[in-house]
Amino acid sequence: MKALTKSIWVFHFAAASCNNCDIEILDALTPRFDLERFGILLVGSIRHADVILATGAISHKAAVRLKRLYEQAPKPCLVVAVGACACSMTMFRDSYNMAGPFDGLVPVHAYIPGCPPKPEAMIMGVVKLIKALKKG
Amino acid sequence: MAEEILAKIKEKFSWQILNIFEKSPRRAYIDLKPENIKEIVEFIFRRLRARFVIVSAVDTRNAIEILYHFSFDIEGKIITLRTKIDKQNPEIESVTPIIKGAEWIEREIYELLGVRFKNHPNLKRLLLAEDWPEGKYPLRRD
Amino acid sequence: MAKTIIPIGPYHPLQEEPEFFKLLVEGEKVLELEIELGYNHRGIEKIAESKSYDQVLFLVERVCGICSTSHPFASVNAVEELADIKVPERALYIRSIIGELERLHSHLLWLGLAGHFIGYNTVWMWAWRYREPVLDIFEKITGNRQHYAMMKIGGVRRDIESDDIPEIWKMVDGLLPVLDMFKGVVMDDPVIHARLKGVGILTKEDVFEYGALGPTARASGVAIDVRKDDPYAAYPLVDWQVITQEEGDVFAKAVVRILEMYESVKIIKGCLDKLKVVGGEIDAKVKEIPPGEGIGRHEAPRGEVFHYVRSDGSNRPVRYKIRAPSYMNVPTNQKSVVGGTISDATITLAAVDPCYCCTERVAVVDKKTGKKGLTGQDLIKLSQEKTLRIKREMVV
């Protein structure tokens, strides 16, 4: 697990999200906040990923894909739920097409609440995650 | 200009139109029988060159109402064709053969309200998962 | 030649949202495109029926995070039409300012992503950097970077203080040289010309057949813009132009978006000027919503947003229909991508500025096992390599 703390490669999984957290994640990587300076890199394939950044509540169709993606990920693989929907589903709780929040389907290691969380909040979430990993 | 459009429709389809309701100068609703929808849609789309906006469907408990919204952009007017179909046997002629842009929305209404569109080229599910139970329509009020 | 299926999606780096495009190709040529949706369907229309009109605004705001004021904008237009509510003039200006600030940040966002797809990562980073001041202004006047919650039936939720006006003015002024730079980058770069001109052409007739909207339609010479056609908010009260281009290719779509940002700046400045002199209330008192139906429209960054609401006199809508612009724009890809090459497919798919959360309100292939195909990253790589090749040929 400690090896993960050096340079985290993240895979971005958008379930049924409204796009806002997704944009803020990308925003955190661009020059203003520049998460890349910590070695955090957005990767295109789940097979390269150390961390899955999950956004949005999960629709039935996406739930199947999420499980398959999680199986394909090299372990150890951490899951971070970004945004209120990913943490608790908020107003979409009663929808007919929702399979549940992330922690009902895959193990979630960190929650970053907010609608959407500010990039600063995401950075803080990542820092907390790294600290927790270092402790073991 | 805006009045002309309604006048043209009235003149051509005077005996098919059940009722015209002008909510405001920019919004008009025309009630029709389901069997006349296709030819009037064709007239409005092909001859009057109105932009197809969308179809909406409403479950009114005893019938399913289908609304075809068309926008006349130069006049800034929206004309809505409205028809009621039987809830026990919800079936209506598809307008996709006339308007390509209507393919998705008819598929959506098919899966969410269970309306069968006759002669639709590709009537299958659009949004819901493959394992969604048959005969369960989320937007119906039962 | 053998036909190959190239799956794009549902989860891959080309799109930040899930969507499944199936490209049937023969060699380099795209023969067919199939689009599959449903990954993002949240059933918002159904949820709306269980919320009061005030709550619906917060719900429809979450239809889409990028155009997050467009849906509440159309929603208040619909309910105000239904209940015949007169909105105070000051609120109209504030609404338009919010709407145009959103267009600025959304178009900059698209410009960055488009740059990324053709291998100009610098454009991506720059565009997103210059997007930040717009978000800062949003945070200042609404309290949130996105999801501003400014719209309210009968008015707006927050006023723009006169102390904030110079700052907004300074920010939009600061954007002008940036826009000049991007205009130069797109208009004068021979590589971008070679890459985008004549690619993914959508004709006027296609626009009509598919009912395409917004910049996608305007780039094909169809001058539709709800702000002019069916005037609302403060748009008829300030001076601005509808931007059109005739070619209908990806280049025209980029040009339309860049030139539109200048118009947005113009509208914002016009509204700010008026805000200095128009005082008074920012919201009308709304008692109850009568039975009836209303249609609300708003020109979102991607095109017309259409909301249909039906009321039975209670405090909740009986039916709430949302039609987002991408719902009409995405199917046009079936016309514009087919016949082109695979390396152009990425930028063409991206050119309509698709927004799937809107499309489904209510969807890159997991690598279909066993099928020979390219991954999404390979696709972007193909696209970026083509740019490099053109660069080398042109000796830039």
C-alpha cells in the first residue's frame, strides 16, 4: 500500500453524474490547481490505475460496468467517491434507475462531499488519503 | 406572420382539428385525433418548414396524451399538436419516417410509457438497462 | 476489405462521461455509427413530479453541471409562462449576466477539450486556466463555482452588488485579449486549418432533418437562437448579434463558439451598465401556480433547452418534460462522422460539444472482450499523430 503514496495514477469513473464533479476533477489537474505536480496523473485505462475517482450516483446500466472495471483493476486499488451523489446519492435516492451509492457496490476508501466539491477539497481529500496510507 | 401560420393550418385541416387553444401570441395548442397526427406533422414539418422540437407524453390516468412541439423560429412561435390515445392499447403512427430527429424520443416514450409507435424503423430501448422488466413503465401513474 | 467494429466507450478517456459509440469501419473509413445511451439515465423527469416547484429548480440544475444555469433558466421561463408572472427588470439583467458568464466558461471548456483531442494540449491547459477567472466571479456573486442556484420563480435569489460590478467588468475585459489569442490560434494556424476544415460537415438540410441546435446549427448557416427568436430575460434590451458560419465543418463550429464569446462579453457589459441605473426588487411575489401548462426555452451554450411543465394547481408539477440540446445534436454524428476517417472521428464527435448527462437526464466501450479493436487512448493517439504528420508535412 505504501508504494501507492508516491505517484498516484487515477482513473476517472463517471457513473450517472451531472458532469460537474468530472469537470472539477479535470480542473484540479489544470494549471490553477495542478495536481499533476504531485505525480497524480489521469490515465485512460483501468489497468494502469491506482485509484478510481468515482462520481455520480450509479444507474443500473453503469453498475454492471463498474463491477467489471473494478475486477479488471490491478490490486491494491483504492476507490474515492467524489461529490455528494457518489457519497450518498442525495436527491436521486428515490429514482427508479439507481443501483445504489458506490459503497454499496465496491469498497470505498475516501469520501469527498460537496456539490460539486471544490478542487481545494479534492486536494485535501487526496492528501488525507495519502496520509492514511502512510500510516498503514 | 404568426397568425398566418395558424390560419394556414386551420384552412388545410379545418375538419380534422378538434380545438385550438391560443395561450398567448407565441404559444398555441391544437387538439387532434390520433389518426390525423401523421399528415398534419408532415404538413407542418415539410411544407411550413417548422423546426421539430420534441415529443412529450403525459399519462393522464385515463389516457395517454402525446404532444408534438414545433417551433417557428422566425416568428418565435411554438405550436403544439396534442392527441389522446387509449391507455389500454397505446398505439400511434410513428413520425420518424418523416422526421429523423424523432427517432430517439419515440424510443424513449416507448420504454418509459409503453407507447407503441407503428412503423418506427428501430423501436427498441434507448435508456433503460437490458434487464429492466418488460411491461413496467416508470412514467406511468398506476 | 474486412470490416472492423471499433467501440468507443462507455468508459474511456475521450469523454468524461459514459457513452457508447460503435464505429463500423473499413480500413480507415467509417461506414456506420451506432450510439448507445443509458448509463447516465437518472429519471429526473419522474423525480420532478414529487418535488415542489422551488425544489424542481435545484433538481433541474443538476441535470447538467456545465450548463448548470440553463435548465433552471428554462424552468423559470416555463413556470412564469404558466402562471403569468411578471419579473422585475433588475432580475432580468442579473439572469442574463449569469447565462452569459456560463456561456463563456462552457465555450472555453470546449475549446480546451477540442485542443486536447487534436493534440494541442497547450490549448487545453491555457483555455482551462483562463476559465478560472470566470469561475471566481461566479463564486463571488453566487457563492459557488458551479451550480449557482441563482434562478428563482419570479426573479433571482441573489443580487449583484454595485461593488462587484467593477470586478466583473475587469474580468470580462481581461478575457478579451485571451479571446483574441484563441481567435489567432484557430484562424491563423495552418495545421488547425488542415485538421478541421472540411471535416465532419453537416449541411443545412441535415440540421433541419435532425433538428440540430445551437452552435452546431449556426455553424451550418442556420441562424436559430432563442435569445433572438423568442426574446426573454434581458436579451432584447441589450445590443448583440447572432453568429453564423456557412461551412458546417468542425472548423466553423470552433469559429462560431469563439466569436460567440465576444458577443457574450458584449451582453454582460450591456447588462452591467443597466444594472447601475435600474434599481428595485429582484423578485416578484409568487402566491400559487394555477392549473395549466407552460413552455420555457433558454439558449444554453449548446443550444436550445426546452422545458414543458404541466400543473394541476397543486404545488408540484404533474408532468415535467426536459429536452436538452445534445439530445438533438448527438444523433447528427450519424451524418457527420460517417464517410470520414477514424482519426477525424474523435474531433467530429466532440465538435457538437456533447453533454450526455443532459441527453439522458434522465451514457466509451468497456473493451469488448474478444473483439479486435482500438482503445479510446489509441483513438486520441491516432488523432494526435495525424496532427503531427500534418505539421511535419507543412514544416511548421
